[in-house]
Amino acid sequence: MRSPLLLEIDRQEPAALRADLLRELAARPAVVSSKYFYDALGSSLFAAITRLPEYYPTRTEAAIFVRHVDEIAAQLPAGLTLVDIGAGNCEKAASLLRPFRIGRYVAVDISVDFLGDSLSRLQLQHPELPMLAVGTDFSRRLRLPAAIGDGPRLLFYPGSSIGNFTPAQALDFLRQLRQAAQAGWLLIGVDLLKPAAILEAAYDDPLGVTAAFNRNLLLHLNQLIGSDFTLADWRHVAFFDAAQSRIEMHLEARRSLAVHWPGGERAFAAGERIHTENSYKWRSADFSALLGDAGFSGIRHWSDERGWFALFLAQA
């Protein structure tokens, strides 16, 4: 049986990471990138979110795959390299390896250690399939090593994570994906625009799991920069901004306070917020146009019967 190859590239040094975070916290309003949600506890909390009845994207996307996987596979040649962007535990891609007749699997995420464990388990199910894990922060710039090999690729970016980018950032990232596909294809999940009440319930559930996920970011910051955020001082805020077609998540100070870290501090007034996430929602026609602007062609999409979510397939 093969063993998966593990590579880490473009690693951000702790001093640079700390400097980036302190700049974000010093901004007015303060902002922290949503990529810092995903420490070990944050990843577990997000897995719990995906099982909530209010959080429709994960199960809706999965249902689209079940219904249309053969139709999607018919659009693709055999033997492609599947590059799984933001692979996590690799579960979504695992169900596609055989129906898509994949020739090589490449899992890309920010932590190569986490990927290594996931890929080792997947390799047991596909002992002869070449597998590679690439640890890189693709939110800054997508870089793929030469070890992936030449030839057309299928870039796979499920789960509506493209919504974390502003439209301008999404266009730039899609252009990076088109280049990385090497005249291959992109398969991407997109959360579609729907009534605000449905969207807001998905990001502010009655059980408070999403609130815990958002507030856990502060505990992660305490580990990363040595700050003294106290969870009881902050509340979760999530709402839909119709003008910008996006859900916003924030952490709001319950009282006037100061947060300290070695060498600095930041005062927050009562009601002042830290902006932690945007999640843009798209109309199908608008996202098709964005793919065209990024240089893709042959654009097709599949959706659920309610039109809540879509999978787009486009050729580079």
C-alpha cells in the first residue's frame, strides 16, 4: 500500500502571524480573519454546527451530490488529479474518488498535520491511489508544489467557503484557481440568496453552538498572542446585510473593557464589535458571470429543489 506524501509550503512564522493579528485588532473597527476559527475546539464546534437543523448548507450540498454525481462525473475525463481546497477531514472528496475516476488525490489545507491523519485513513480505503497533503494558507495566495505533477486537474472547493471572500477577492481567488487547474476544471459549492430569516437562523442557532464557535475565536487568540480575552465579556452577533448580500458575524463587548497582551493593549467601548466573518450569498446568474470574468467557460450548475445551494462546474 502507498503512503501519502506530506508537504508544507508558505508557512507563516509565528512572529508574522502575531503581527498580522495585532494589526487586525488595532483596526477600527477591529477585525479578525475567520481562518482563526479553526483550532481543535473550533473545528469540533463547526462539525457540530453542520448537524444543526438550522444549518442547511452541508446537508443540502451533500444531497445535490447524491442526486447528480453521475451526471457531473459524465462531464469529466478519467484520471484527473483532484485538488481538494480546504480539505479538512477529506470526507467530501472521499465520496467522489471512484465515481469521478480520479488518478491522484491532493488535499490542501492550512494544517499539514491534521491533513496527514485524515489522508492516512483515506489511503487505507484506496491503497493504490497516489495521495498528497499540502499544508498552506491558501486564503493569502494559492500555491501548489510541483510534486502534484503535470496535466489537467479538477479543483474542488465545496462548502460555500467562497462566500468568505468579498466579490473582488472572490474574483481574484477564482483566477488563481483557474490558473492552478492547468486547463482542467473547477467544481465549487455556492450558497445562494434566500430569505433573511433562514440565513440568520443558520448563523445564530437557538442552541448557541454558532455563538460558542464564534466566541472560541477569543480563546484561540489568547493562545496565539498571549491576550487576556474573557468570554463572559463578549456576545455573539449575526445578521444579514441585504445591501451587500452577506451574513456578518461579530463579537460585541458587553461592557467597556481593555484587552491586554505582551507589549500592548486595546480598549473596547460597550457595544463595540470585532468583525469575525462575512458569508456572501449569490444568485446563480451572478456567480456564473463571476466565473466567466475569472476566465472559466462551459459553466454548468446543479441545485436543490428549493434553490438554496448550487454546485458549479466550469472549465479552465
